Amino acid sequence: MRFAVLGSGSRGNATLVEVGDTRVLVDAGFSARDLSRRLGALDVDSESIDGIVVSHDHGDHTRGIGVFARRFGTPIWLTDGTREACAALLHGQETLHPYRPGHPFEIGGVRVEPFLTVHDAVDPVGVALADPANGFRLGIATDLGRPTTGIRLALSECDGLVLEANHDEALLQDAPY
């Protein structure tokens, strides 16, 4: 398993995960053009991406999902709540696969294990991605406000972690936006 964080923060989030010949993007929070540029910097062809897993509906995680999926024929995995919240980004030509937290699924040679997180989004999740051949697991949890028992359990057997913990519930209550 190999991975690269293409970007993390309020300007955009995306992580590339490779297991064998399978390539998955977790989130696509940059324009399709910018995602392609970032992938190209790693010598990865955008057409080689086998799927996009969307963690939640905020624009810094979803900005490029629709255009990238249509341009490169990349399927998208997202929860029903996230799909509804992202309806303006999706034009109907995309291949969509619904998933639910607590119900693992596979994209090519990658096992994706989604779990609930705490965030001010419609249906926020984190994911653990596993290589079934060797058992290596990578946990990805972005906009993580606080670690719950469920999050700790989901990430406890991971060999690697990508965490972004800039979500502050108290600040959201007091901030002008």
C-alpha cells in the first residue's frame, strides 16, 4: 500500500491510496484540473483512478467530484445524505455507489471500512482502507472534532493514519460564520 496526501485544509482535501493496481481517491476537494495536476506531479494518470470515496459534503472535500468523475469515468462512493447534499455537483452521468458507515465495501483490491465521525456535515465519515493481501490498514479521518470510542475502535488496528483535526465545535458556536 502506498498513499499520498494531495492536500489537506480548508482550501481542499484529497488523498491518493494505491493497493496493487487499484487507485482510490479519498475526497476530491480541488477542481478536476487541480486534482489532475496534483496526481500528475506523482506520475499518476487521472484516468487510472478506480474510485472516489467521499467523506462528507463540504466543498473542500467535494469540489471536484462531479467534473472529475464525468471527465475520467471515475465512479463515486458516498452516503445517501452526502449525495443529496452534493446534488448540485452531480449531473446524472456519474456512476454513484451508496455506502453506509459500518458496512465495508471493496473498490478493486482495496477494502474500504467507513465509520462515523463527529463534524458539522450532513453525514460525516472516516475510512480505514485495507490491503486484503497483507492486512495493512490506513486510517483517514479529516475534520475530526473529537475522537469518540467508535473512531478509536475503527482506527485502532491501523498501521498508518492520516488525521486532520482542525474542526473545533466551540469555535463554530462562537464564530461569525
